Amino acid sequence: MFRNLKEIKGIGPAKAKALEDAGIKNIYDLLYYFPRRHIDRSISETTVFKDGQSVTLIVTIESHFLIHGKKTRLVVNARTLSGESIKFLFFHGAMYFVKVFEAGLTAAVSGKLEYRGGMQMVHPDFEFFDSDDEDALLHVGRIVPLYPSTETLKKKGLDSRGFRRLISAAFSLKDLVIDETLPETILKKHGFMQRSFAIKEIHFPENRENLNESYRRLKYEELYLFSALMHEKIKQRNREKRKLRPLAFQTSPLYKKLLSDLPFSLTDDQKTAIQEILKLSENDFAAAVLLQGDVGSGKTLAALAVMLHYTDRQIQAAIMAPTEVLARQHFKTITDFMGIQPGLHIELLTGSDKKKKKESVLEGLRSGEINCIIGTHSLIEDSVEFKNLGLVIIDEQHRFGVNQRESLRLKGKNPDVIAMTATPIPRSLCLTEFADLDLVVLKEKPAGRMPIQTMRLGEDKRKGLYKSIRNHVGNGRQCYIVYPVIDESKNDLKAAVHANEELSTAIFPEFRVELLHGRMKSDEKERIMNDFRSGSVQILVTTTVIEVGVDVPNATIMVIEHAERFGISQLHQLRGRVGRGSEESFCILMAENVTEEGEERLEALVKSDDGFFLSEVDMKLRGPGELLGYKQHGISGLRLSNLVEDRELAETAYRDIREIFELNDAAKEAIRRQFNEGVDVFPN
Ligand code: ADP
Ligand code: MG
């Protein structure tokens, strides 16, 4: 199966090179180059056709003529194999098709049959072929595969037809062996096709049932192998014994101090979460926890409380956040809660640190002098080394890729990991990608929170809106006005800059209005954030830099401009910036000219403040991939299946792997090929 492509008739050096550039390096890759879809070109054999019936016919082109009018039309006359005449009509692209339909050519045409004084089809799907051509039957008269291709590939003759020829030639190679990957018991249990047959059928299916069955089998195969990989990774991780052990729950002096100094008490969920996590840290194997809680449920404090049990034993802890604003804020929150304490040395590390500062932080981490570091992606740079990193906390975990999270973990001594997220994760994903994580959930929000009133307004209400903002801010509250700056380098930013000018001079001259966006220098960002936190800035005009985690309890109004341009999760996250204190809060969604889907989104937000409900709506409207950031950080390797759309199959595979864990050489090979990560788990 891993034989050289050049063994196939029709592949010379140029084609081989083009294929290689497209990632197809050998016959295995070619056979696993699956069609993007199929069309049914099974020839319709009956001679009695009904009006409106969809059929495929083989025809010979006889003549054609153009009808000129406002728009030029093309009429093509042809004859079927059984000798009947039929017309094809083209209303668009007539001038193009007139060159294509030459008299004498043979074609397979598929479309809906109409009787208008004779048989006709409007804009049929067609493919020409040479009836003497021996591979004609690859392209017509059957369920035909359509392959993904690119301009470069097409130039080398690798369009759908080209791929059909090569793949079919590969199947007829002498001694082609496609080894079975799945255990016999699994094949029997689910009534699956053999792998070799499934691969053939997914390209050139004999009929629809076979096609469906081949998909079912090959999707399952992927999921079974993927589950096996995850399973094995967990085992390997667990095989590594814990090296560092934090203090037991409630025995950390600084934790006790934190509790006695807190102006409020922990929620029951927070207490349980802290306890559960520390309980896991008593195991011999490192803990991996997914701390899930809706926006504002107080994950940061829970994580801090856990952390103190480590730092009090001089074990280092690292907190990684996806943005600099957020990292700074965690730093601020934690230092505010803790004050200056002997035995706790907290530092911040971000991409914009001055060289000298950075050097000294790096030194402090190496020597162990610093026992808590908060930072952005800069924490995973090579230059960052720890003395004894025993706890890794990842905030907004879905904003990082698997590899990024893993690189930080590997800097430690088999550390415990807490990944925090506000996005509920579908069950099938919990079983696979997150299978190795223990789920800890914060359900209740801190007491005394006023619900957030969400309203959707149009332009006609703007004057009134400004009046209420004036009232609230006059009464000492603060306000965010958010602009949809998707790309800070483009014109998008202008709108926010412009609005800031107008708001600060013409509309609210009596208040201090400031602009905060991602392209500003970081000391300037910090200054403005600090002034907003302290209340000296009253209105903050901003972009999605404040989307995650920013926490200013006195800010009670959030206006989101062009709310229709944001997704549900994003709006929910943004809205989570208010409603953090004990005052009533408002979220105003400004939107005009909204699409139907947009209306559904906004309506869901107005109706509900429940993150779980909203992510369900989001998933329905957008599909799960985007929701969880898989677009950017997708699980590469799953080509046919999708952990959410095929969740039942995923769950089955996951259950099976726990009962029947049998990987032969072909299966291991497939894992290595499909999931690059498998390389170190299943070495040759
Ligand atoms: P999350 O990260 O889960 O969205 P945060 O950790 O930012 O939430 O916490 C939100 C706000 O709630 C912060 O201002 C925090 O200080 C506050 N908070 C956390 N726990 C409690 C509690 N038990 N009682 C009252 N306020 C709390
Ligand atoms: Mg947070």
C-alpha cells in the first residue's frame, strides 16, 4: 500500500511532483484521497419516462442553434441510445456551451426530464466520453466520485476525471494489499465491510447502500484509531508518576489568609471545585482538570485558591491567558487579593516586556525565586525554563491549540493541569479530545448578582440611549461601548477611533471617554485599563480586546455596536463584562439591517443569559467546529468524521476501545499516518 506512485500507469515525474505537493506521496495517500461527494450517473434503463423524473442518459449530439433575443439561448439536439430525440436548453452561458456541444460527441447527461412537445432537459449535468474509451465506465453509468482539486492539479490533468483514472489504476495494480485495521470482533459486532472493500466502494461504489456502508466503516475506523491514540496517551501520561505534591486542602497558610481577607465568601461550587481538584492532586499520577463555568462564575478565584496550595510548598505555578489584557488583569486581581506576602512571588511575562525585565523574570523562574508566573503565549517560548513547575493553569483553554497547551505542560515536572473554559463542551468531545480530563463544574454564580437586562435597539433609539448612559454614569457607574473590529489593521478600526472622537467631544464632554484597542502600545493599554478600573475613565470605547475575562464590577452598561456582526458566544462573553457587581446591569445590542439568522442570534441573547443554552443555539446555527475553535486548532487527521456531527459513532468507538483494544501493525501504521502526534505514542 505504500508503494511508489510511479508504479501507476499514467503517472510520470510531473504528475508525481504535483501530487506530492498536494500531500499525496504514495499509493496509500492516493487511496485515502477521498471524494468530496458523488453524483449518481447510473444510466436510466427504462424507455418509458415520466415528466419531472431525474434520469441519466447516454446521448449523441446532433446539432445546435442559438436563439438571439434579450438574452441569447442555446438549444442542443441529441439522440439517446434507443434512438429518441431530446433537446437540451441553456439559458445562461449559451456562448460558452455552444462551443462545447459539438455534433458527433457522446455524452452522459443527467437532469430532470420535461415533456414540452418532446423530451427536453434544462441545464443538465453532463460529461463527454469516448464510447471506445476503455475507462468510459469510470465516468458515467454509475455512481461517480467527484474529487477535490486545485488549479495547479487541474493543469496537470488532475481534475475529477484524472483522479478517477489514477485511483482506478491503483486498484488494478498487481499484488495491491490493503491490510485490515480493525479487529475481527469489531467487524462482526457492527457488521462492517472489510477495509479493502470499503476503500474501493468509497471511490467507486456499486450502489448507494455500499457507499453509505463504506462511509460508516471508514468513519468508524478513524474514530476507533483516534480513540486508541487518546487512550494510549492518557496511559502514558499516567505511567509518569507525580513528582511534586502540593499541600492538602485547607492546609495552606496563604489560602487561609485569602479566605479571611476576602470581602465575600466563596460559593459552594467554588469550595467543592477547590476541594475536588486538590483531592486529585493526592493521586500518584498528575491531575488534568477541565474547570468549566459560565462567564462570571468565578473561575479565577477558584484557580488562585488551588494555586496557593502549591506555592506555599515552593512549587511553581504558571497561568497562561490568551491575551495580554487578560494576563495583566489576572496579575492585577491576584496581587490585589493577595497583597505582598512572604513566600509568594508573582510576576507577569508578556510579549511586550522590556528586555531587561524579561531577563530578570526568566532568571527568577530558573532559580525558583518566582513561584507564580502569569503570562501569554510568551510562556511557551524556549527561553522560559522552570525550576519546579508543578501546576499549569490555562485560561480560556479553547483559545489555545493542543500543542500550545502541551508545550507549557512539558516545561514542568509532570505538573497538574487545570484548563478553564466558559464554553460547554459536547459530550462526544469530552469522551475523546478531552477524555483525559476530569471535569469540574462551577454552576452557580456568586450570590447577589443582579441579572443583566439585555435589549436590542435600532438607530431611532440612539438619543434615548445616550440619555440613560448619561444618567447612569452621572450616578457613578461606568460604561463600555464596543465596536466590531475584526481586523485591527483594516478600516474596521476607523469606526471605533471616529466614534471615540465624537463621544468624547460632542456627546459626553462632561465625562472622561477613552479608546482601548489591540494595536495600542501595551503601556498605554495598561494605563487606560488601570484608569478605567479605578473609575477615572468613565466610558471605555473598545474592541473585542475586552472580550474575555476583563473584570470591572462597577461597569454596568455595555453597548455593543453592530451587534449583528458578532457571533453568539462572542456576544455572551462580551456581555459577561457587566453584571459583575451588585448593581443592576444592562447590555444594549445596537443593530440595523439584520439577516434572519442574525435576528435569531440577537433574540437568543435577549431571551437568555444561560451559557449552556446559548452555546446550543450557537451550535445549531453555526455548527460545532467554529464554536470550539476547531477551525484554527482542528484535530488534524479526522478527514471523514467529525466529533460532533458523528457523535454517536464517536461514542461507540470510544466505548469499544475500552473493551476491545487491539491494534495490529496496519492500525498502528494508519494512526501514525493520520495523526502525526501518534508518532511518539506508537513508534515503529
Ligand atoms: P470567570 O473567569 O469565571 O468569568 P471571574 O473569575 O473573572 O469569572 O470572576 C468574576 C467576578 O466575580 C470577579 O470580580 C470576582 O472577583 C468575583 N467573584 C469571584 N468569586 C466570587 C464570590 N464567591 N463572591 C462574590 N464575587 C466573586
Ligand atoms: Mg475568566
